[in-house]
Amino acid sequence: MTLDSIVISGTGLYTPPDAVSNDALVAAYNTWAETENAANAAAITAGEKDAIPLSDTDFIEKASGIKNRYMMNGDGAIDPKLLKTQMSSLTDKDDLFGDIAQVHMSVEAADQAMAKAGVTGADIDLVIFSSSLWERVVPSTAVVIQDKLGIKGHAYDMAVGCSSATFGMSNAFDAISTGLAKRVLVVTAEYVTPAMNYKDRDSHFIFGDAAVAMIVEKEETANPRHAFRIKQRKLHTELSYNIRAGFGSRVLIDDPALLESANLRFLQNGRTVFKELVPAVVELVQGELAKASMDVDAVRRMWLHQANINMNGFATKKLIGEDPSDDRAPIILDEYANTAGAGCMIAFNKHSDDLKSGDMGVICSFGAGYSIGFILVEKV
């Protein structure tokens, strides 16, 4: 250990109130699809229109490994007359500058992380809100969180899709190592279900909402109980439109055709993503372990991005040379679904307390961008 070793000293997790099963999503989607197909039966028979394909729970679980997801408000997604999420009850609907759901999610997760680290808001001097999507743009969500928690210093928002948490922690590391901050709160509050197209059979089941928070600080000030040294980092991005969502300021344009366009919502070419991104993840992790003069057998645990059970299984098997176990590479997406940038850190939060001093682990995110975030950690 050196005096300037930097650690993750505490993590926290916020789980939203609505648990929504595959069965509930499928029932709503199929009711809508059957109604649409009946209404267009003549055109479908004449070959003028394609029938909307039905979904089923077995298809979802086989394709993704997802069985459940948590949502800030799941009512609309399971209503066949809507198939759109409704605003969370935690958002102040009457005041655009009142509280938003992501702030509540962030504060809940941050309270847990601070409790684990044994610190309060007064001990923190930087807040990084690093999430795929932002419920509101101005004022910065990070600044609102800063105010709620009584934190001095500065705060800012950033986004790197599914690598938001790892890139946020890397920024925290840099801020501490350069003296810009002494202790950093990084929050990844993924409120992504409103971006979903619940009328798309191939993606209506993918995402869930959740928030994770991480305290990053120097080891010399940290409570060692939950602390992990950050030993090595690697960040990588390259342009791909195979995972995308086209909303933003466009949603303010008064154009009904635009507002109803599926292109505003989440879209992905899953097979291409698998083919292009997963090998790149494996290559990057292998290269970073080689730089650290580490054999993969020395890695006690891998906390990978939680998007798809088949992607995770393929990547882990390529890395360790055998089918992964839940102990070696824990999976949480069966319960939480894809939570974008939060996934790898949800796995870390729920499956890291049993590691012993000196145990090594890999936190690895990957997804839209493309982006890959690698962090090698060691239990203090």
C-alpha cells in the first residue's frame, strides 16, 4: 500500500418499488398485438401488412436470461391500452423544477454507500452523476444531489451509456489523484424504462430501473471494511449505432409523427452487438491482465455488465476457459434485467462482501457507444 492508493470504500443500491415479471409484460404486449392483428386482419391476409409477432416468457428468458425487472412506475408498461411507462410518483408533476425520481433514487443509494464507508455529506467534496439517461437537464442532477446531501465543493453530470458507472469512477480517481477532490460520490441512477418501446417484441423486456452509488477516496482516509483498491483502469470507446436512442431535445418539437417514431426510443441490433462487442471486451480484459502480469486464475471474481446472460456467459468462458459459476461471475440481470450503466456495480454491491484481503476482482462494463470500462480491484 502507498499513501496515495485510491479505493472504492462503500457502495449502495436503490431498488425501485414495482417488480414487473416477464409474464406481466408478455400478457400486455400480446393483448395489444392480438387486437392490432384482428383490426388489420384483411390487410394481413392480403399480404399488405405483416402480422405483429407474439412474445412469450420462454423466448425472453432464453434470449436474455431476464425473469424480472424493477420499475419506478410499471403500470403503463403492463397496460395493453398504453404500453408506455407513466411518470413516477416520486417526480413532482406540478413543478418542473421540483424533485425528480432520479434524485430520490440517487439519495437512497448514496445514503447506503456513505453508511458503508462511514462518512457523511460533509466529508465529500465532489458529486458525479454518471448515468445513461437524464430525467432533466438543467439544473444538473448532480448539483441537486449535492444540495440534498449537504455536500460542499462541486458536482457535475456525465453519461457514457452502459459504461457510465465505470467511467464515473475513473473520473473520481483522477479528481482525487490530482488533488481536485478528497472524497467523491459517484451515482449511477438508471431511470431507463421510459425510453423503452413496449410494442417491440425483440426489446420490450430488456430494461429495468435501479440506482447505485460509490464512494471513492484515498485509502489512508477510508474505512477498510468494504474497501477495494483501484489497481488499474482502462477506458475505451468507438462509434457504433447498433445500440441507440434518438430522443433528446427532439421531444420538444411539435411533430406528432416524430413523437410517435420508434427511432426516439431504444433500438439495438443485438446479433451485431454480440458479434462485434463481446470479442473486443475479451481482448481488452486479457490485455489489461497481461499488463498487470496476472493470470486470469488470479482473478477471484468478475463483475460484468448485466445486459444478456448469453453475452456474459460467452465472455466469461472465453476469459476463464470454462463455464462460469455464480461465484466467479455473479449474475443479477435475472432479477434486475438490464440496468444500463448500473448493472456491473449492482453485481459488485451484492456480491463483494465475502472477498478476503488480497483477493483480486475485475469490474467491467460494456455497451452503447461502443464503450468498455475496465477496473482491476483488490480487497483491502
